[in-house]
Amino acid sequence: MSMLSLRLPESLHRKVRELAAKESISINQFITTAVAEKMAALLTEEYLEERARRADPAAFDRILAHVPDVPPIPGDEREPAARTRRPNPSRAAGVKRTDGCIARGRGGRPRNKR
């Protein structure tokens, strides 16, 4: 196991101490869990981006062609189009398009955008 010296503002340290006590765990366990959760979120984002790059739109269309054209089961209908608008996932992830192929990710690092 590794040791890490960490500097925290007093207000943040106080809040971590309170939350760890509320959860009946040590500050060390609280911070370890928080780091693991953040890593999982970032790695999941990278995994999904990689899967999206490998997507085969033609295969998707072939699969959808097998779906029968029947009305939805009562109670499973879609809301009107104006209310079903979803946020742009790129915007939600903090990605800002700067031109046709490059976007800035976390920390301003350039990355390819398809």
C-alpha cells in the first residue's frame, strides 16, 4: 500500500471529517472511496467514447430493420418530441468543439473528436 501526503483547505478537511464520521468510516477510507469513484467515472467515459468510435452504423440499421412496426404497449408511448429532447452528451461532459475534428477535453488537452 502507498502513502500519500495530501494538503487540503481546512474547510474541506472539516467537511470530509464530518462526512466520514456520519458514514462511520475513517477519513482515509472516505478519501480512498472518493478517488475510486472519480476514477470509475472517468474510465467509464473513456470506455464509452472508445465503444462509440467502433460503432457500425450499417449494423445498427440492419438490426433496426428487424424491429416490427407496431404501436407501443399502452403506457410505453413516447412523450411529444418537444419534451423528449436530451442534452448533448458532449456538452454534458464539458467538451467544447473548436473546429471540425479537435475538441478540448478536461484540462484543455486537445483530443480527436469524431
